[in-house]
Amino acid sequence: MRALAHPARIAIIDRLFSGESATATELAQVSGLSPSATSYHLRALAKAGLIEEAPSRGDGRERVWQSQLRGLNVETPPERGAAERAADRELAEVFMDLENQRARAWLARRDGEPYEWYQAATAAGVQLVVTAEELRQLNDQVLSVLEPYARRNRTDPPPGARRVDVTYRVVPRA
């Protein structure tokens, strides 16, 4: 978890989880860091087993990185230690910040998007009244509906398909 709890590392993972390979220089563009700082983060991600070196693209002078992973689910049960729970919370906050940045970026550019995409995008909030068991069942159902469209499962998407971000949060109210 600690290997991921940095915005630059999340940006790197997001790019490499797409199935593409990239160099530190290419990933510096998405991480917002210099290529040398990005290399440091790449080594940390490799040490955690999240990425690996990819085959060279040519003369072997460039170090190319890839990930066999296409997604990540990190959960720390409440019975874990305080340090693990703190790391889990920190990682969740980084992911939520990233999701919020993506939503704001959409709002900033949506007027310039094709009308079909403008119409298809949505944000919704619904208050439910459920038991914990009903909520677990609902989560399973929603995630099973999304699964066939997940990037890791869609090796040959239809023409016109785009990557979209779906944020699904279910949190009990106080």
C-alpha cells in the first residue's frame, strides 16, 4: 500500500495498467515529475511487484516498463494494525483525489465533447436505506454489471469506444 500512496505513482500505474509499456521519460509526462524522479518511483513500484521491465523497443538503451495487472483492489480489514489502516486511508484519499480531478476535468471540457458523449456522461447521487447485507448484495450486483466493460476484460472494444472513469462509492452516513 505504501508503494502506491503517492499521486505520481498512481498516475504511473494508471497508464501502465492500460496494457501499454512506457519509459521513465514518457511516464514523466503523466506523473508531473522529471524523468529521474519518475525512475525512482518506477523502481519502488517494481519492488512492490506492481510493474516490471518490458522487452526493449529497439537498441536496448531505453528502460521500458509494463504491468501485467489491469486493476487493483486494496482493502485493509479493521482488525489490522493502526499503521496499516493509516496507509490504507492515505491510499484511499489519493484515489479519491484522482477521481475528483478526473470529474472536474470532464466538467471543464464537456462543452467541447461530441454531443453523444455529453449526453452519455452522468453523475448521480442516491440515498438508500439498506441493511449491511443488502448493501453487500447491491455492491456485488453493481460491480458484476460493470465487469464485462472493464478495461482488463475488453481486449477488442467496438469502434468508437473510449475509456471512461466510473467511480462507485457507497459510504454509510453518520
